[in-house]
Amino acid sequence: MTYPNLLSFVQSLEQADELITIKERVSPHLQITEITDRFSKHDGKALLFENNGTQFPLLINSMGSEKRMCMALGVKNLDDVAKQIEELIAGLMTPRDTFFSKLSLLPTLAEVAAYMPGHKKGIGACQEIVMEKPDLTKLPILTCWPHDGGPFITLPVVHTRHPETGVRNVGMYRMQVFGPDKTGMHWHLHKNSAAHYREYKRLGLKMPVAVALGGDPVYTYSATAPLPENIDEYMLAGFLRKKKVELVKCLTSDLEVPSDADFIIEGYVDPAEELILEGPFGDHTGFYSLADFYPVFHVTCITHRKNAIYPTTIVGIPPQEDKWLGKATERIFLPLIKLSMLPEIIDMVMPDEGVFHNIVLAKIKKTYPGQAQKVMNSFWGAGQMMFNKILVVTDADIDLNDSKAVSALICAQVHPIDDVLFNRGPVDVLDHSSKRFALGSKLGIDATIKLPGETSFLHESNPNIEEISRKLSGYLCNFSLILQKFPVLIIGLDKSKTNLRTNHQQLFDSKALTGINWVVYVDEEVVNIRISDIVWLVANNIDPLRDCFYALNENGQQTGPMAIDGSRKSLEYDSFKRQWPNVLVMDDATINQVDAMWGKLGLGEMLESPSLNYKGLVKNEGAIAEG
């Protein structure tokens, strides 16, 4: 299904009872975030805020469920897209020896050609109205979290071209608004638009940039998709919508944008200009990404269609709307992963707690020793999978969406020394735990059944909880996983009072850890929060090579259990020299404002602020917790 504009998608959501329209006045400054966060955490509907202080309605959480994500892509099931891709690839890859068998390929080639973007002459619907003077303050741009550097455009579809090859890139990069006609451009080090920027800088040229908002929601998804370099995002969009994307030329540059978008923001970046301090920003990791220097985007023109709707999103502690964008990528790109590097892979899952890159689960058809390690190295060397921090590889006969089954498998199949693989490489620039910016380490866990030649001898994994409780009577412990028969102990420690590594050795020497395979150390205030939140925090807070370690036995050899330091790092106790960010929570004033207005908003029964569950994790005031 194709949507001729964002309004048609909104109407479809309304007909499917997937939308709530809010007519009361709600501010884009924090209030919309607080309301949306409550809905995102409860699988709530899409929200349309009609009265936000501007002339444009604001749409949020529009893809915040599996059903709505499927509606956006025009399918009944996300795996349907993967099947279509598999069929297309099979048609292109099948060997063809005869003239007539080669002729049979023509319909498939014609289908592929039909997905290439088209070009419209004249003015597009996105250019029906031209702002007399470009002014971003006329749009309902969100200030999402209390310590954000300002308002941010959060669903921009950003268009750039390589200055020499002319190859287009379409990506999604947050944009902090610094004035009516100026924003930051948060181009991550590893992204294609950043590569384009470096080329313009080398050539001494200004860089044209165009930003689309709205239109068919498939454009938004395609801008987030981890496509191979030089593959046009609008070809993917055409494939997904089964209709080519119609592009129209911008009014102030040679860039082309979707003619049916709701808004177009045109402008340029001057690589000779000084960078601007951008951020902090409450990011998808659930922490603030801290202020840093990025290029300045100068707005030269803003156009929009009649009855335009402003699309936006928030990110933060999972789950949020971006969970479903990630889920779509997980399902859609599985066939490409199989084809390009891993024919043995059967399925992969990116759990919510892993915020996309931190945790990936993969199951394979294993036929030879060392195959799990081969898969790990292939993953870490492929595209955006290079950002993955923790990778668990399993055999075929498990449901990767069953977290308890996966946990039980790890506990049963994994020796905490023999069956783990450490590696080094690039990490996401948002990773706050690595010793160096964008460079860190990775942990691979082989949870497959061991074949001859790779058999490991597991520790006793039947801990005696009464004995452990007695020996750890002076410690703050969470035994909930042990009570579920998982040999995983969570201990809360105050680093100002004890050295973690020394303490772990002492616990091992005292035999307090008998039967335990994994000991997770966290800050004291974390120890009794939900296990899923502990997983989220620990995955964010570790650099595996630094934070995963072992005690030594009487022969000076490393011995299990594995210790994992999932605590907050600091200069004083960890020699950690980077700044450590705070967890995202809403301020009390905004929570109280939303509580007071809830009955007027037509949102049903009051939902408690999710931030109340995380207030205890915040250290100090502001975006920075340490450093």
C-alpha cells in the first residue's frame, strides 16, 4: 500500500482505531514527550496533537507498534517483506544456462527497474506553500528531555550528494534548532553523509542539504535502514511501497526530494565554517548523548503542502517507538545477511534491552567446530553490525524471542571462560562506556552445543542459595535469577568503599560463589530494579574487555565465574577519563503538569510516569553524571 501523504496514513490509523487525537493545548516543550513516553511503555496508540502552539498538527508514536509498523510498510507481517526480498534475490541469482532461461529473468529485472525513483517536472505538493521567510520556530519542534540542549527535529529525512560521483544519500540525523534558520547536523563519524561532508571540505565547496518531513511513512523507515553504501534508499522505498518514489527538484539547490512530503527544509552546510556545540540530547540508549561539535546547517527555504502534518518521535529508555523501526530492520535485512556473509544463519533478534547495537541474538545451523566464532567475526565485520557489543550465537532449535529460554540455554551451554570471545573494533559514537570515543570491545557468547574438539567442561551450576546468602550476608544482593534456576548473581557495591576486583577475588576464595557462572556487579541503587532494566543498564555500561574479568585459582589461572562490572564508571574509582552521562528521566514539574491535565486529554485511564521508576538512577543535576 502507498500513502500519497502523511494525512492519508493518519486517516488509515484512525480507521484502524490506532490513533488518538488530542484537542487540548499541549506544549512541545517536554509535555508531549512525557505523554508519549507513558504511551510507548504501555503499547499505546499513535497520538495526534492538534493544539500545540503552531498551525501544524503534530503526529507521534505513529509506528510505535508491530501493527502500525506493518501498516506503514503496507504488509500484514514484517516477515512478509523478508520473503519478498528472498524471492527477488532468488530470481536474480538462479543460474541460467540457456537463452530462454535468461529471457525468463527479464520480468524480474523489469520489477527491479520499476522501483527506481522517478522525477517530476515543475512543483511538487511539498512545495505548495513557500514560507515568505524561513522560520523553524513555526513548526512544533520538540524539546524532548529536561537537559536537552534545545529543541530537536527528530524524524528528518536528510538528503545529500557526493560532490564528485553524484551518488545520493538519504539518512536520519537529529537536528538541534539554534534559531529560525540554523540547526546543527548530527552526522556520526561512520555515516555516509559525514563522508560526503569530508569530501566537500576537501574540495572547499559548500554542501547543499535538503530535509524532508512526512509524506509516505516508508520514506522515514528507508532513511533509517542500514543499506550497503551507494544503494539508493529510494529504491528500497519503491520496493517496499511497490511504487516508485516521485522526486522533485528543490527550489534553491539541485537536490531532489519526495514530491509528496509534508515539509521540505532546504539549505547548506559550509565545511569552512566553525563547528557548533550541539547537545546534550536524550538518546535512544536511555542516556544523554553529551554535547560535542558538529556542522551548522543554514536554512535557505522552507516549503510545505497544504494541510501539512509535522511528524516526530522521542527516544529514551526502551521500549520506545524506535523499537519497531529496529524490528523492521531486523526482519527485512535477515535475507541480505544470509546471502552476503552468513548462509548458516537462521534467525536473528535485537532485544529491546540492547537498544539495537548492544545485544544481538543469532541462531545458526551448526555443522563444524568453531562455526559460532566464525559467525561472530563475520557479524562484527559487516556494515552497521560492527557496532554490536554483545553477540549470542545459539543452535537452531530455540525461539530467540523467548528471553527465559535463551537465558537458560546460556546457563546450560556456556562455559564462562572457554565459550566466550573478546574482540576490539568500532563502537557506536553514542556508546558512553568505551575508554576511547567510537572505539571499544565486543563480547561473543557461544551458546551452541559443543562438537568434538570444542567440548568445554561447565562449572557446577546448581547454587545453594541458603549457603550463598549466609556467606554474602554483608552484601546487597539480588537472588531473583538464582531462584529461577539461573546461576547468575547480582551484587550491588559502593566503589567508594571497596575495590571491585579485589572483592571478587575474596568472594571466590571464600567459596561464596560456588555454583555461580556469572556475577554481575552494579551500583547499589540498581540492584533491585527489574531484571530487564538491569540488562539494559549493564549492556550500556560495559566495555567487555575492561569490565569482564575472572578470579585466579591457586595456580594463578583465570577461573569462573565471569565477573561483569556493570556499574557507572568514574575517574576516581575506575580511571575513566570521559564524561559519564545521566539516565533520562522527566523533571517533576512536567510530570505533575501532565498528571493534572490527563483527565482533559481523552487518553483514558491515568498512566503513571515511567520516569518515576528511574529517578534513583540519576546522579547529580544535569546531563552529566560523572566527570
